[in-house]
Amino acid sequence: MRRFINRILNSSSPDKQLLLQLEHLLGFSPSHIAYYRIALMHRSRPEEISDNNERLEFLGDAILGAIVAEYLFKKYPYQPEGYLTELRSKIVRRETMNNVALRMGLNKMVQYNQNDRGLSRSHIFGNALEALIGAVYLDQGFTKTRKFILNQIIRSYIDLDTMESTDTNFKNQLLSWAQRSNRILTFDTIDEKMEGTRKLFTVGIVLDGEVVATGTGYNKKEAGQVAAKNALETLNKG
């Protein structure tokens, strides 16, 4: 396999640049580059519709959650289950993973339909990072994947001290504000539609009968959190 990799590096193969980028990003040289090519392929590329990264994203999401759970379990031996669950949720949530992916430069590597400007403002890069984790697992196994997540993601890009002290439950923040202000607040599902193979939900924040913000997500909880965050930003500006 190393001989094959060297052949790519010494040639003008289109995989040469990808391989160099991956070595820098991962901290090791991949053995099966096909996994990574799929991990970086968003389904918005119509010519690649049968080879997108959604299945790898599913796998990587599960592995990420397990490794983060183990890491927190060992790091905080005296904290209760609720504390660990909340902190894990903050780390693996799509917004956090998307920010990490952007800081890693993954947005420059993901293949997607760049004519759709909304995609570049969505969480596709965080999703690609999860797919990349799935690719590392298939290519290198659990031990190497664990090392990649701990060293290249958590220790490099996650500030646990700040995360511990930051309340990212925007829904609870908004509900508390409404209660203090004696305002009538509801979370209403405005739309449900299929986006590829998954259902996309749009939740609206209705304040005293008026929609003040909306948010989308692949489940109602995620959409509600996004909508609540947008509402808090709107209300603070007001």
C-alpha cells in the first residue's frame, strides 16, 4: 500500500493533492483514499449522487459520540451523568462540528454544488467532518480513529473550559426570558420536507402570536435550538 501511495505522490494524479491535504489534516497517510473521496462528496453534486457521504456521516457520528463519551467519562470522574451528557451534546452538536471543520479548512476540500449559496452557510462541513471520521475508522480501525478525534479535533479545537461555562441551550434561555417578560411564546413546526434521504424540519418561534424567527434541522429538537438562537439574536438587536 505504501508503494501505491508513493506512486500517487510521484505522479500527476488528481489524487496527489487530495492525499497531501489529507496527510496534513489527519496526521497520517491514508491507505484507502476512496473512503476519503466519498467522505468529502456532498449529495448536491448531481454527477456523484450515488456516491455521497451520508452513510459515512452516519457511521462517523456514532463513533464520535462514543469516543467523546469515553473521553469525558475519564476526564471528569466525579461529575454526574447529566453533566457529562450535556457537555458531550455541546461538543458533538452540528454547530460545534461545523465550526471545527471550518477551522480545519475542510470547507476547501468538500465537493458540493457551489451554485447553491445556502449550502455554504449550512452544516455540510460539519457533516463532512463526521463522514471523515467514518472514513478513518474504515481505513485505519478504532484505535487510530480515537487518536485522530482526541488529538486533531478535541485537543486542537475544543475549548472545554469555555464550553463548560457557556449555556448553549438556547431554547431554555428563550423560555426563561419569555417567562420573566410575561410574554406568550410557542415553538411551532412550520414545515416538514424531504431533503434527499432525510426529513428537514422548520420550526418557528411565535412570540405573542407573531413569528419572530425560524430555524431548520434534521429533527425538531435541532430545528428548535437553531430557531431559538436566531430569536435571541433578533430580540437582542431589538
